[in-house]
Amino acid sequence: MTAASPALWAPEALVAATGGLLTNPPAAPIRSVSIDTRTLEPGALFFAIRGETHDGHDFVPMALEKGAAAAVVARAHAGRYGAAAPLLVVEDALAAMEALGRAARARMRGPVIAVTGSVGKTSTKEMLRLALSRLGATHASVASYNNHWGVPLTLSRMPAATEFGVFEIGMSNPFEILPLTAMVRPHVAIVTTVAPVHLAQFHGIEGITDAKGEIFAGLEPGGTAIIEGDSPLAPRLAAHAGAGRAGRIIRFGAGADNDVRLTDIRLDPDFSVVAATVFGTPVTYRIGAAGAHLARNSLAVLAAAHAIGADLALIALALRDFGSVEGRGRRETLRIGDGAFTLIDESYNANPTSMRAALAVTGGIARGARGRRIAVLGDMLELGPEAAALHAGLAPAILDNDIDLVFAAGPLMRTLYSVLPAERRGAYAENSEGLEPLLLDAVHHGDVVMVKGSLGSRMGRIVKALRARFPEIAADPAEA
């Protein structure tokens, strides 16, 4: 039996942070924070957050039945649960979670790193989580918890003994990053690749750049801004960093003027070997996943390590154990009959830049005997009036990366499907639900199947269907 984790929050600390009123003592020590009864563990503090479709107040009884230590509820709902319920009564549950997050940040004394960008922020965050955990207790965002509830939730879950904090910060509209970076108060802020996403809400790529640049406004005084130096948008980001509280700007990329510079890269279907210099010091390392985009993101990891004074050799060595993130490049071998095929799960999100990167990775993976490279693509959303042209513009990447067949879902992907040569067309459906059976019947031994689309395109259901029909073949431990 493993020892229970130490208490995350004492009752008096909750009251002090939120200004709330405890109706009864918590039923157990508070060891976690939750907003979802489906994943709630005993001892959790449950915040009754109102979402777009559900109100967390309706799930308080279920949370308490599942072992929640207490529930944080709005005063207007406090009378619904009986006199014995352990409640922390506040004016607004989300605002209370934000306040608790700020309290968690205030008690944390180690370096904090925040990451944003249009492409690569989750993989960069995961590389940082992996590498820094080799040096000390590291707390980082779960999945892509990077929005108005994800950031305060992640903060409120941070133990007092945390030595390194890594937070992903996202946005889909202007001025959404400002309050989040003010909560996180990073010592280091990274902006990965800025790309044309959420164009429906912005005036061009410059507007997106300005929104990403908001992250520097939350830097601790004298903090470090890290930007992609090869980008034509670098001067605009540097201006935002200079207008904030950055005491230093570090640029990463392949160009000779970068502080952290890529000097060579060898791409294997299963890993990447990178040679770089960090302020003139050479370092060579292996990343345990394929892709030039991951190699580029790893430069930002090295830059952050340098900024906080971490051991660069240990950080680089840790990256050999980096595996692709669920929904963002995770690769699996699935059994089909007496054979197998490769599944690449890129289903979490998509934009033109990340789509091309995924196609490039797929093109680098060898097919099996009589196998095919199959791209299963759903609509890229929130691209504004140029959406159809941006979808059709993926055709050269299909051809250049030797993708044999495209299975497409959604009205926007139809524009790509229609311009492809007939021999490259696998099947088309109006949505992922319609495409699912067509793909399941088409896949066979030796194929490489990559699934990608925006979250709203629901391409994840196709990944789940493939896993449900075709069992995964576990890797041989001797080969790990």
C-alpha cells in the first residue's frame, strides 16, 4: 500500500484565499482539486463551475457521494445540499478557484515557465515537464488545460513543495491571455510558432501575434522572453516583450543570429537527433519522437533551461524519453488479422502549419508490404474567409510527402479532396461519424494511418473506433 499524498490545502488556507465560509469541516484531508465528477478522486475539493452546457452545482451531490472532501458553491445555491454538507460558500465558484490559484502561485518559490503559441505549445510544455522532473518536483498543466478555467485549475492543484512550474496558456480571442499570465506570473515566457489560426477573430497574423505577445505582460520583473528568432514576426514579439517586464529576450531557431541555434538535425521515423548551440555551447541530443517541428520546439526548452540556470546536459538527456502527446502525434501499432498497421493520433487540433508538420512526419514513416500512407483529415476551424483556400492549399503537402490516400470529413476538407488526383482520394463524408465506417473497412496490413482535424471536427471518434476494433500491440520491453 502506498502512503497517501500530503494534504494540498488546509481548511484555513482555503478560507483565507477565497474569502469563503466553511459550513462544515471537510470530510477528509484535501488532496486534489476537481471540476469534473467523472474524474474526481476521494479527498478532492470540488468546484461547482458553470459551463456552457452544464452547471457544476447540479453535480455537487454526486461529487460528495464519490468522496469529495468538500464542494465550493455559490452562495445562491448553498441551501440545496442539506445542513451537514461540507461546503465552502463563496460569491462565485470560478472566481474562488482563480483566487485559490493565485494563492498557490504566491506560496511557490521555484521558477515558473509559461508557454503559448499557435503551434507546438503542448509538446513544448510536455518536454519541459519531462526534463524538469529529472531535476526536482515539477507541476505542469494536464493535457491542454490552458483557458479561463484550465489555468486556475492547474494553479490550484500545485503543491506547496513544487520546485518547477510549467503552464500552458491559450486563447481564441484578443485579451484572453492577459488575465491568465497575470495569475501565472512566469519567470520565463515562451512563444512558439505563431500561425494563421482563429483568423475569424483576428485581423490577420499580426493580430494573432499581438494576442500571443500578451503573455509577456505577466512576466515577473526582469523575467525572460523566449521567441522564435527565424519568424518574420519576431520583431513584433520582441516589441511586446520590451513593452512588458522582460529583462532579457532569448531567440531560438536555425539562423545564425539566434542565441539557441539549430545546427543539424537527423530525422528518423521514430526519433530525431539534434545538434544545437546554446549561447555558443554545443549540445547534441536525441528526442524520442519524430519531426522537425519537435526539434524546433526543443530549442525553446533549452532556452528556458538556460534562463533558469538548469543543468543543460541533464535537460537534453531527458528528451530521449519524450514520447508524443495523446491526440498530438502519439503513435501506436494496431493488430489487424495476422498483421499490423501504424496509427498516428493527431486528432486533438489542427491548423495549416500543424497539418503540414503532421503530413511531413507521416511521409517519413515506411509503409509495410503493400501498405499505404493514409491521411484522415477533418476540417480546420476558425480560419475566417480564407478557410476554403487554406484547406485546398494542403494539396502540395499531400503529394510532396507521398500520402497515398486521403479520407476527408467536413465541408471545408471537401475543397482539398476535390483538388486531389483521383488516385489519392480514399473517401469523403460530411462528418467524422460518416467517415468512420469507410475508413474502418479500408485499412489493412502495412498501412500508416494519420488522423488529424480541429477538435470541433470530432476526429477523435475515428481514433477511438480504430482502437476499439484493432487491439494495440504492446512494445517489446527489450526494445525500449
